[in-house]
Amino acid sequence: MVIKKENHRFVIIIPKETFDKFKILAEKEKRSASNLAAKMIEDYVKNNDKM
């Protein structure tokens, strides 16, 4: 997979149990876990950006 220059990748460490539950939530929304996490982060930043 190629990451475009305007995107950035980072790694988080979470408990396996949490990730397994998160994956199930993502599947319910027909998303991958990484796609759901990216959307959640984008939404959080958008809703809390005070610049």
C-alpha cells in the first residue's frame, strides 16, 4: 500500500481485547479497523480544532 505524501502513518499500542472489540465495531460499519480509526481521529480533530 502506498501512502500519499499528504498523509501520515502512526502506530498505537492498545490491548488485544480492545482491538478485537474495535474490529467488530468496524465490521458492523463495513469498515476496516484502520479506516474507522482514521475517521474517528479526523472527526475528533475537526470537532475540537480551535485554531
